[in-house]
Amino acid sequence: MNKTDLIKEAARRAGVTRRVAARGVEATLEVIKRELGDDHSIHIRGLGRLQLKPKRGGLLPASGGAPPRPVPVGKAVKLKATRKAVASLNPEPLKLDKLDNIFGGDMNKHKEQEESNEAAQAEGSALGLDVGTSRLVLASGTAEHVKTSAELNAFITVPFSKFTENILKQNKVTYQINGGGSLQVYGTEAAKFANVFNAEVRRPMMAGTLNPSEEYSLPVIQAIIQQLVKRSKKSENLRFSVPGALRGQTGADLVYHEAMLKNLLDAMGYKAKGINEGLAVVFAEMERDNFSGIGISCGGGMCNVALAFMSLPVMTFSIPKAGDYLDNSVAMVTNESATRIRVIKEDGLDLTKQPQNKYESALQVYYDDVIVSLVESLRSSLAETHNLPRIDNPIPIVLSGGTARPRGFLDKFRQAIERDGFPLAISEIRMADDPLTATARGCLIAALYDA
């Protein structure tokens, strides 16, 4: 933002003339220069950094027959605004349908249309895709204005009949025909059909990777991705999430999983690349901490953890205890279906209250098990990691994912961290702004930075 833009914005917000606003801005800048002194910069929370820099050399244009004059020697105050500050000065998101309403020969309107076209092009230049065991989440837009959409990562197979097929068509339900013998309904619609038929949905993924025991895993996940992601016409950047290796394992299955997803997305015209799921949480939530901290994603198949320093991953790992582990374990000890347990878990489970029935009692037991396992694995992994960077300032821990959403999860996790101490200084332990979209938003930010 230059001085002219600042004066225009001040005049608009204060409701005064530009001349009055200019005097106020000039006086403010002089005060700032004096306050800066020899420090050369001041950080203003929520706005950015004011910097005192020498004016650039050069010549002022000739006027009135006089020759060009050198730029006066001195210093200028410049604002290096954060992305959030820029967004606050432009609070209205871009609406593409407005582009078609600009007509006429006015040069200012032509300029506005060009700027809007450039912004629209930038907004669609990258995508982030969270490929989770239970859900796929797509993030698009800009870092300040993120749009998300999601599909259930599941499918159900029903016997083929023309009647059923016509019902699916009438209700605009996406499906596939398998050799004429059955119909596959996938994505979010699959859960509705599972309730109707009192059947369990099937998963193309298990424990964070493609399900090796499911013959339709690859075509089904391809179909779900194609529901969320349109084919690229301009080779946009797309970053998709991949889990970390389980503690003590090499992660050979991750190589295949990442390669298959990359092939699918590359075939759709994207420049696709995987990013660790925990690291994506760091990108989404820790800009103000210079992308340094511990990001944790508690999903359906596993809990993923990443320690990052200045955006670089220092340590990543995963544990197999997460949402599916909870559902299956509770289902086993209560003689109930995993689908029913999942509904109870997602229907306002409160870990701070006394359990009201055997299902809530079992859920609390296994939630405690997940949290203790996660914290102990984090401590052990830090102890086993060699050449940890020297981190002088305390770092945050941010939790995300559907498994971490129940009330009381954050407090139980914090108590487990504090109970026996922690090898790193922690500034805060908090939940992501939107736990269900944090990984996808982090993937989008990574794609935008690489664009």
C-alpha cells in the first residue's frame, strides 16, 4: 500500500476530503518516523510491519521546461501488511457474476474489470484437497477467502434394477453400474442409502491409505474426487494431504497411496503434489508463529502429527488410533454397530460430563486411550528425533480433525501434556479455527505459495 492508497482509504473511512485526509496521514507518518528512531521497523498486531526505508534514487519527471530533478534524499515509511490486514481493507469477496455487468468506454471501469479478472484468475490458481479416511474436503479461493466443500469418503452397493436406477436419476444421485449386476452409490449420498437399507457403508480407504482389501477402492475414490474437483484447464497447482508413517514403520504403503492419488489428479490436468497432513495444519493455523509449532490432525483412520520450524517439517508420524478405532472398539464391547456408535459420537458427545449410558461410558474410556496414546507417542518421538533445531521461543500446539471436536477433548489433551511435563516450551494449546477444514486450508496455502 502506497501513501496515495492510504490517503484514499483514510478519506473514505473518515468521510472527509482527500486534502484533509492527506494532512492527517502526513502528520501521522512524521510521528511514526520519530518513534521509529534507529529501530527501522515497528510490528503492529493485526496490521503488519511499518518499516523506515531510504527513498529510492532516480529522477523526477521534467516539468515547465526544466530538466529532470533528482529525488530528494530522505527516508519513507512503508507498510508491509499481512494477508489478513489486506483482507480487512477489502472485506467484500470477489463475485465473478459482477464481471459481466461492466460496460461502456470509461477507462476507470476498464481498469476495474482488468483488476477483477486478474483477481478471479488468481483465486482459481490453486486448490487444496484433504484426502481423509472418512471425508474428502476441497479448499479453493485465496488465503483470506477460503471456500470449502466436502464429500463422504464412502460408498454402498445395491442390487441393480431399472426401478432403482430411475429413482437415483430422478433424485440426481451420482452412481456407477458394475457390470450390470449392481449399482454403486458413493459420496455423501451413500450414508443416506445405508440408513435406508440398514447397511454399513464401505470405505475406499482404511487407516489413512487406500484400502487393500477393497477391490473398488481406486475407482470409487476417483469418482468421489471427480465430484469435488473439476478438470483443470490451466494446470493449476493442487496439494493433497498424505499421512505420516506409523511410528516404527517404514511407510511403504504410503508410497503407493501417494503415487496413485498423484496419478489421478495429474490425469485431471493438475500439477499435483502431496503434503503431510500434520504439516498442513501448521500452514493453516500458524502464520503468526512463522509456521513453527506442532500440528495435529485427528481424523477417521489415524492421528497425524508434525513438528515444523519456519515451515520446514522436523518430525512427522502417525498413530492408528483415531475415529474408526473409537467406533469399532466401542461397537465391539457394547454389541452395537459401528455406524450407530459413530452417530452417538457425533451427536454432541461431551467428555466433560458423566456418561449417561453404556455407549457414552465406553466412548469416554476409548477417548482417554486415544489421547494418552497420542501424547505418549509425541513425547517418545521427540526423544528419538536427533538434531532437533534450537527453538528459543515457545511454540503452539494446534488440534484439528473430527475426532478432536467433542467438548472436553482439548482439556483432556492439555492435561495429558502438562501431567508429566513436556520436552519443548509450549506457548498455547488450542483447537483449529475450523477443525474439519484445517488440513484442506493448509493444503491450499501450500499450493498458493508454490503457484
